Amino acid sequence: MNSVILKIASRYVRLILFSAAIFALLRGHNLPGGGFIGGLLAGLAVVYKGFAYTFREARQSMRLKPEFLIASGLSIVLLSMIPGILNGKNLMHGIWYKIPLGEAMEIKIGTPFIFDIGVFLTVIGVTVIFLLVLNRE
Amino acid sequence: MAAILLLLLIIAFSNFIIPRGANRFRGIILAVFQLVAFVFFYQKLAVTNAGEVITESYRWIPELGLNLQFQLDGVSIIFALLVTGIGVLVFLYAQAYMKPYGHLQRFFFFLFLFSFAMLGLVLSANMIQLFIFWELTSFLSFFLITYFNEKEEARAAAFRSLFITAFGGLSLLAGILLIGNIAGSYVISDWVASAAAIKAHSHYLPGLLLILLGVFTKSAQFPFHFWLPGAMQAPTPVSSYLHSATMVKAGVFLLMRLSPVMGNTPEWNYIISLVGVTTMLIGGYFALTQRDLKGVLAYTTISALGILVLMLGIDTKLSVKSAIVFLLVHAFYKATLFMVAGFIDKKTGTRDLTKLGGLARQMPVTMVITMLALLSMAGLPPMLGFIGKELIYEAKVQLPGIASIILVVGVLANAFMVAVSVFLGYKLFFGKQGDLPKKPDEKGVLYLLGPAVLVLLSLIYGLFPGIINRMVEVALQVVVPKALDIHLKLWHGFNQVLLLSVFTVLIGSALAFFVIKKPKLLGKWSNLNSSVFSFSFTKAFSNMISGFVGFSERNTARIQHGSHRYYILTIFVVTSLMLWYQLYDTRGWTLATNITLQPFYISILVAISIAAAVFTMFSKSRLSSIIAMGVVGYGLSLIFLYYSAVDLAITQILAETLILVMFVLILQKLPVFAKLSSRATKIRDMIIALSFGGVMTTLALKAINVEFNHPISDFFLENSYTKAYGENVVNVILVDFRALDTMGEVTVLTIAALGVFVLLKTRSKKI
Amino acid sequence: MEIILAILTGVLYTAGVYMLLRRSILKFIIGIIFLSNATNLLVFLAAGIVQGSPAFVDGKAADSSLIADPLPQALVLTAIVIGLGIIVFTLALKYKYFQLTGTDDLDQVKQTDKP
């Protein structure tokens, strides 16, 4: 597919899709979303790029290679278990840290969230590998 | 004892640590450790000769009442000394013999491990433990026979021996379990204590038969004898160690162990004697017509094993005593003969008896050793063999009832032994020399060291039998508790037994004379043998095996036909039938909800999905069927959305989109749908599919009726916000409550990605 | 409504099994997708469907019987993503098969251990 409109649109659409992916990931704990949904959305962004240009270009333009994404995702999943163990709890026991922001706000960061980031990265990597490999052949 | 066993085990494995560069002393190093073990047991001889029994016990599986128990008594010490003593000599011999071959680490590992296993077998005081060692020796025998694994015959022979001995081992285990059940224990001393109860029990005969099957297979008794000649494919050190002196005696050992438990009943006497006598005769008869030197020795070994089994079957004090003496006799002369045979093979390059001959000049020392060993085999003075044979005759003469038959057969079998001895002695050293591949010489001290020592022992014990008298006496007390005093003597004076001996020698010599003087006659005899006894055990065995394999193959081909679709068909037909039956069986429930089409947009959605699914089934275009499939997926996601599953709906939409994209990507590279199935097939498949769909619908309806009082979900709902700080319970379940599952899932995804990657990124040849 | 959804489940199973029994691998894969969809729906349905109150909590006590059951949703969510992985893998497998043999016919797959 060689369409100028698609190419130009892809720039913005991808931005939107990526933002939506991050958004879905961040709010996942309280509202619909999460690592799986975010990962699939980000995967779709790569699909869009692939259709607008070629999948070869899509791959080359990726700053993080899918293999790296999978590896780091799985590592993060494993890392998220460590705080639980260090605190003498069971494996994967959720540990939360509160970072106060100003007067009334605070950000809660917990191991489940880190876990979700790992899932997110892995799902992106897997989706991209699926797409690229299937299309390359 | 356990320490010595452990030492042997460690040494066996540390064989792999000894570097290959040390191959020149490998056998000698191992022989030293065998010597250590031998000295250990030799020192214990004084204790056992005093009539004491040394026992050791270690915790093993206390839950099952099993302990590692070792017992050193009169019987086991004889075997232990044989195993380690002959072990020393065999390892020295193997050092010289194995030099030209590769894989010495492996070979010596197996051989040394065998000595460990055999020693463990004879020291076991617990039948389960004995069985484990018993099987271990079978396995090691397999690996040693197949040492020249590039030869097909060696592999086939190894398989035969493993198959037969392992089969026997299993039946032995069954027998042990049966008898152990009666005695309530697996310890041999407990068995001896409850011997009367065991003999009276109705499981006595089945137990005995099963155990005897193990004994007969291991000790190469008729009709299982044929694996032993095949085992001659092994390197000669193995033949002289496993297949003459030790492993094949394991059955005899077990008979001695069990004689106080199960012996002295008509079943024991008749079955064992009958098998023993048959084996003895057959072994002797076939030994004479063999052309392979090791083949001759193998058949005489079979014959000797037959004698041993027969003597234990007769089960009188005298016969058991003769068995113990003959055990020593045979171990001494047969190990010697095997080693000498290997030496001759090495030096002349052949084992073919039609070619070998006239070696007296080239190998004088060998001749002396061989002649002495043959004297022992023929049962002539002054060797220990003479004493053994005299005792055997005496035992037979004293036997009531069937004695006369056994005596006649025994004399005949012994005559064969004499004939074989005379024939071998003459042919090897004085007969006409054929074309030998090599010019023989007599270099190599290590080759002759073992034979010389053994033959010397045989001679010394023959001349001064008093040395071993006490040892035999103690062993006899173990086997037959109330022993009678019979002293071993070389000269018994003129009596019936001596007359029999003379008679035997006469017949044997006459036979040998014919064989030597009329080689043509021997050839004819051999042919006669093969025509009269056209039934070859080896062939029958392989026919049986290949028949069984063929039978299995045919049935497997029928059941596992390899047609992928019929597997699926079978699965779904069976599943739906069973589910229908289950539904029918638990009928009687009523539908809780009413049929309603409200809200109507969901009804329309469902209708569209159904239409799309049906369309997919019958569409002839690939693209449209894929799009219809997509419609179903999106329809599902809307249904999820409507029924309060927001995350689910989003995921479904995204996944469906990705699937569609990938389908479209791959589609352009694939062929169009071909019309492959006939109308009848389609109808059949439709019926199956409808049946399955119907059962699932009913199941779903029934499932709706089941009242859950969601206890797990309640926990999640209650704790999601308070403990896990998350409002979206579904997400909290995924990343917190059930995070381990999610981790597994991500891993599965990664593996799938790897699989796709490997499948499509690697090139392979077109078929 | 459950009844209609149950019928949809049945239809999806029917379509899935029918497609699985076809000789073309593409149809086979579509069959797998239908089966996985049908099973997802079955699990979802069997847990009981609730309209308009998704499983969100904010710490205040609420009657859990009115809220949609989150557990089957989590299970099905996982199943969807894994299903995606399986389907793509099957697609790749099918493509490789077609590349190597030049046929789409499953009945040609009869030998497993011959090169």
C-alpha cells in the first residue's frame, strides 16, 4: 500500500495509539485498561505503520527491537517479585510505595503496577514479532 | 561390607575421571581395588568359617519397611571371594586384551560396575534389594555384550540376553512379592524362619514357579539357554567374568539362598532337577559340534550350569555339597579356559576350531595351563574337578527313585565333557594347523597370569582339598541347615563311583577319538544335528519378537492411522456422546429463565453473529469467510461490553483486529479454497458438529441454572480496593491476586512468538 | 437472554467443529478460532451475566451479588490473549506446511517421523 494520505495520517494515528496505549496501561488499575490492552494497542500502532510504509521499514524505525521488548518485559515481571520477597512476604505479594505530591495528591506505585508494565512490554514485543515475521515471508 | 560396596561404586564412576592418557594402567588400577575388596572378604573368611553371620543394616525406605541389609555368611562369602578374586585376574587380563580397542573408559566402567552389582547381589539380605542388583547385572551384561556395537550380531545377541534376563527378572520380582506377602517381610532370614508357612501356603507353587523362571533365565537353563552362546559376542574378559564365573551363577546363588525356604518339596525337586538334567545333556551334546572355540566353552558352561541346578534340585546334603564344590571347580577352570581362548584368538587371529591346531610348539605355557584346566573339566585327577565330579556321582548314586535315569544322563553328559576336553586338548595343540591369519607367539604376561593362578588353585585344592573343606562345610550349613560331615578327599578307594568315573572317561575318550579321527563324521554329525534339531532357539526367539512387533504395528496402524481429521472426528464423537449421556443421566432440571428477546439490539447482534458463523461455514471465498469470522468476534466483544465486562470487550476487539490483520497478511500467499470434501462427508461432519453444538447449548443452559455463591469472587471484590489499592477488580486479579497465572501466560505468549519466529525465519528444504 | 446466548454458543461450537473437520488448513484455523470464541462465551455465560454493573469497587461496601463476577472475566481475558498466540502460531505452522509441501490439504499430513 503506497498512499500518501495513509503515510501522513499514520504519523498522528500512531501518536494517538501509543498515547492511548500508555494511558490504558497507567489507568488500568482503577479503570478499564491494563498491560494486555495497552500492549495490543501499541501493537496495532506498529501495524498501522506497517501498512502505511512497509513492515521492513516499520521494524527498522523501531528504536527498541521486539526481542529486546520481550526480554525486558519478562525481566520486569520477574523483578516485580523481588520486593515481596525482600519484605518477607510470599512470592508476588504486592508492595506499595507512596510518593507524596504536594498537598492532597500522592502517587501510589506498587509491584502489581510494575508487573503490569512487564506484561505490557512483552505483549508489544510478541505482537510485533507476529506481525513482522508473518509479513516478511 | 557396605563400605566396600560404596568404594567399588565410587571407583566405578571415578573411572571417568582417570584420563584417557592413563589407559595403559587403567585395568591395573582397577584390579588393585578389586584386590582390596578381595583381601577384605578373605579376612572375613575366618569369621564366617567360625559359623558366624555378619549382618549390616542401613535405613533405606523405612516407610515401606525396607532397609539396606547385607549379610555375609558361608554362601555369600564364597561368591564374594569368587567375584572379587576372579575380578582381580579379569581386570589384569582385560588390560592386555582390550588394548587395541577404543572406549576403554566406558568398558571398564561397565565391567567394574558389574563387579559392584554382583557383589551387592550376593551380599543382599533383603529380596527387594537383591532384585535391584539382579536387574543391574542384567543391564550391565547387555552393555558389555554390545561393546562391539558396530556389529549387528552383537547388538542382536545383547538384545536377546537383555530381553530374556529382564523378563526373568520381572517374573522373579513377582515371585518375591508373592512369597514376601506370605512371610510378611522381604528379609531372607525371616523367610527362612517362616519356611513351613510358606511351603504350606497356596501361593507357594506360583511363587516358586515365578522365582524359578528368574533363576532359569539368568543361569541359562533350557529352554532359555540360547542367550548364553549369543553373549559370546562380548569381549573375552566379559565372557570369562560374567558369562562363566559370576553372573550366570546368580541363579544358582538364589537357589542356594532359597533352598532352606522353599526347598525339599516335590515341586522343588522335580521341576529343578528336570530342567537341570535337560540343560546338562543339551549343553554337553551341542558343545561337541561347535566350531567356534568360545561357542564350545559357552555350551559346556550351559552344561555345567545344568549340573549345578540339578544338584540343587536334588536337594540332598550330598548333592548340595557337590554343587558348592562344583561351583568353585567350574569357576576356576571355565574362567581359565575363556581367558586362554581369548589369548589364542588374539595370537592366531581366529577362534575357528577347524583352522586352529598344532600350537604346542608356539605356545607351550598356554598348553600346560589349558591341559590342566581341561583335566579339571573332564573331572580327572589330580584336579579339583575330579573331586567335584566324584561328589556329583556319589550324590546321584545315593538318590532313590528316578536316580537311575539321572545317573545315566549324568554319565552321558560327563562323557561329553570328557570328549570335549580331549578334543580341545588334542585339536588345539597337536592337531593339524590350518591357515592362521597371524603367526602365533606367546608374548604377554598379563594374558597368562590369570589362567595360571586359577589353574594352580584348582590343582592345589585338588591335591589338598582340606583347605576348602571348612568353607564348603559352612556354606552347606547355610543351605541345608542340618549338615552331615563329608570330608573332601581326592581318593575314595575303589567303589561304584570310581567305576562310573572310569566308564565316563572311556565313553568320552571314544567319542573324542571319533571326533578327532573322523572330522568328516563330525561334519556329518553337525549336519545331522542341524537337520534333526532344526528348531533353532535363536531363530524362534527372533521370530517371536518380530511377530509380536508386527502384530503391534498392525494394530497401531489401525488405531493410530495418522489421519489427523479422523482423530478429531473420534474425539468429538466420543465427547458429545458422553456428554449427551451425562445430560440424559442427570435430567430433570428446569430452565430458570424465560425465553425473551429483550433487549432487542442484543438479539439482533446474536442473530447477526449466528448468520456470520453459518456463512463462514459454507463460504467459498477465503476473504469473505475471514471477514465473517471477524464479525462474530466483534459481535462477541459487544456482548461482553453489554454484560459488564469492559476489559474483556476491549481485549476481544483488539485481539480480533490483530487476528484479522494477520490473516489478511498471510492470505495473499496461500492458495484459494479447494473443494476437497464430498457431499456425504460434509453431511456426516455436519451431523457430528450439530450434535456437539447441541450438547454444548444444553450444557450452557444447564450451567446458567447452577447457583453460584461466588466465594472466590467475593474475596476479590472485598479486598481489591482495601488491600490491593485497585478499583478495577479484573485488572487486580490479573496483576496481583493471580499474578503467577499471568506470568505463565506471558511466558506462553513468548514461546508462541519464538515458535513463529523459528518456523518462519529458518529455511528448510522443500519436500 | 441467556437462552439466546446459549444458542449462539452452540452455533459457534457447531461451526467450529465443522470447520475443524475440513481438509483445508485455513478452514481448520478458523475452526480453532470459533472453538476458542465459543468456549470464552461459555465460561462467561456459565458464571452468570449481569447487565450494566462492571466489577469496579471503590472501597465502599456494596452487594457483591449485584456486581458482575470478575473472576471469569479475568480468565476469559487471559484466554483471549493466549488464543491469539495459538492462532498466530497455527497460522505460521500452516504457512510453513504450505511452503514445504505446496498443498493446503490436511489429508496429506500422514507421516510424522519421515523427513
